[in-house]
Amino acid sequence: MASDEIRAADADRQQVAERLRAALDEGRLDLHEYDDRLQQTYSAKTYGELERLTTDLPLVANATPVAPAADSNLTRRWLVHTWDEYVTAVGICVAIWLFTSLGGDWEYFWPIWVAGPWGVILIWQTVAGLTNGEPQKWHDRNERRKLKKERKRQRESQQEELED
């Protein structure tokens, strides 16, 4: 079997995505090319498909690998995103419980039925997500969304210019 036909792993796709991002930052790719190649990267199944996406780029891009600080910042942002709604909802429930209990008659602590099961599920999702590299995947999805919005804005401005 030729090496081009060997199936690629998620780590291989991630490496190509980082190389493409570096090429975009260096001005070697425009936004449209980057978006197209990034989509092809994540749908690529073999090394050959991945290699074709970077053949016209220099072998060693000037990109530096993701620093541990940047990686921990990405993980921190993902954790905030994952837990934000939980913290807000539980905080509101506890505030309502406190407000209704202020008369001196402390009621049964019912917010535990919101916080407990949901918290257990989020802990499981957090551990699984950290194990499977979910922060980076979440970041890449957000980047693709931003690129799509930017392309849409560019198309709309081009259409406006043509209409004028």
C-alpha cells in the first residue's frame, strides 16, 4: 500500500490545520483559500489528501507550535464556555432559594436537584472532552464560523459595490 493511501489520524489533520493557519498569518493564503483548505483538511481520510493541501506551501512554515500557555488559555476558555450556563442557572436557583428563605424559615435546599445531576453530567463531559482534545476542536469550529461570517460579509460588500 502506498503511503498516500494510509489513513490519517485526527492529530495529522490538526497538524495540517496549524500549518494552514500559519500560512494564512504569513499571507501565503487568502481567507477564501484558507477556509476551503481547512474544510478539506477535516474531511481528508488519507495522508495523500492531506499532503495535496500543503504542496504549494514551504516545507517549514515560520509558525511556532502552540505554546503551553496558549494551549492552557484555550482550555480555560473552553471550560468557561462549557460550565458558564451551569454556573448561571445554579446561581439563580440558589439566589431564589436564599430569597425565599430569608423570613427565617429555611426551606429544603431544592437547588441541589438542579446542581447535582447537571453537574455530574458536566464533569463527565469535561473529563471526556479534555481527554479527546475538545478544546482545540471547539476552537477550530469557532474559527470556521468566523471565516464563514467574514466571507459572507465580503460577498455582501462586493454585491453592494456592484449594485452601486
